[in-house]
Amino acid sequence: MRILIIGGTRFVGQAMAQAALDAGHDVTLLHRHATDELAGATHLLADRDGDLGVLDGLTFDATIDVCAYLPRQVRHLYDALDARGGHHLFVSTVSVYREPDAAGADEDARLHDPAPEDATEVTNESYGPMKVTCENIAAELYGDAGLAIIRPTYVVGPRDMTARYPWWPLRAARGGAMISPGPAEAPMQCIDARDMGAWVIRLAEDRVTGAFTAARPPTTFGDLLDETLAAVDSDARLVPVDGDWLVEQGVDGRRLPLWTEGSPERSLAMATSRAEAAGLTHRPFAETVRDTLAWARANPEQSTNDQWGLAPEREQELLDAWWATRA
């Protein structure tokens, strides 16, 4: 197949591009910055918000749009391809769902009200509604018979330059007393970028249509930490700390990445049966953890930053204060 990927050089998109190359497809990547990676693909350098003349005259069997955040970007790409893009796969987000009434909601769960089509500011509050608008525009342009919508939860694995989940394997490997923020039973879902990438290519190959939540079956935040420690054979000792108390100390989901700040979110306990029936499979999570740690250690300039995680000194201060409340 001739597959066009918008993006395709970082994390989620790179996993899809590599899966497509591994499957023997003719892969074209449209992105902004030159790279030495993915040498088997054709690289078209362009800003998706600007002139897309590099696509003139090109025809594809499938197009995967990994990085549309603004509604206008969906129309701009459609206009540039002029019906030459083939089957369309749009990568959305689980954030399109309103908070479900119970765990186990499926793809027919209520979505947020769509944002205005001219919305341009992406915030925590606008992200989901803007992706709803993107989905609606894609459905209008490509029709139900030509569109697959993929709604991932937290995407994890090696090459995760968001530095969110990598903080946890790195922290676990360091050992010692380690904060386990409550409630431990809060829902948690993630998906390995490589599993998602290989699956999306299979969707393209089979011209599958419909909307799919892309995630591993739901677990809990406590189990995520337990499995992370076990996978890296860590001697760290998890210390359960009340989530409301942590919030009172000014700790949020940036300091403890992926934590929902003491308020369980049922949108992280979505049903996964529809995606699995469409071929989504998952590698053992221990493999994801170990590969993430190996990549993070080899690429500290990408796997760590000041936006995510607790400094060791701050974590110890919090632990000391927490233990004092329990004395």
C-alpha cells in the first residue's frame, strides 16, 4: 500500500511509520524537520498549516493523520489531497468523552460538545472539545465508509518524549521510599505506542471503519506502579500517601505524572472490546516498562524535563511531612 502519515517522526507517529515499513508498505511522511531516521520512507518537508503543494499529484491508498489538533487542519489536509488520500485514519483522543457514569463505557459514550470550528487555543479544557470538532469534520469530509477514528488513552513506551510515564520507571529504578499517590484504586489505562502503531497499520490494510478506544484493558494506578516496580526489579518501597493531602501540599499531575490528583476518572476505565475485536493486541506490560527504562536512560535529554516529576529533595520533604502526620 501507499501510505501517507502526517507527522510520523515522533513517538506515536514514528511507531506507525516503522510498523508500515516493517510490513513492506510504501510510506510517505509529511513533517517539518529533516531527520536521519526512517530512511526507508519518503520524506516531504512541509508545515501542515502552510503550503501543502508537496502533495500535488500524489495518490495514496491510506492517510493517517496523527497530529491534527485544530479543526481547520482537518479541512486544510482534505483540500490539499483533493480526494487522493484514500482511506482516512484520524488519531483523536479518549479526551473526547464526557466523564462516563460508570466504568466500562464504550465508543458510543457521550462526547463533549464540539468546540467552534475556528478554535485555535489548545488547553486542558479545550483539547477534548476541539478533537470532537476535528472528528466531526473528518466524518463530514470522508464519510462513514472511508474513515476510522482512533481514540487512545495515555500512550506509553520508548521514545515517549512527553516524559510523563518515563518518569516512573526511572524513579522506580532509583529505589528507596517512593510516593504512591492515592487513591490506589483509581482507574488507569494506557497503550504501548508500538502496539497502537502496528494495529493502526492493520486497520489501514483492511480499510476498517468506525471509532475505537485504543487502550489496554483498564487497571488501577496502584497496579500500574506495582507492575512498574516489578518489571525493573526495583528495591523501591511504595509509600501510600493520601491524594487529597498531596493536593493540599500543592502536588498535581505534573509533579506525579498520569496521576489524576486524587479524583478517579472513569474515562480511564473504558471498554476495549471493540478495538480488540478489530485486531488490537498488547505485549506484556513488563516489556513496555523495561523498554521504556532502557530508552529513557539512553536518551536523558528526551526522557526527562522540568515539566514532569518530583525532584528527589521535594519527594523526601513530602514523605517526611506525611510520616509526621501519621506519628
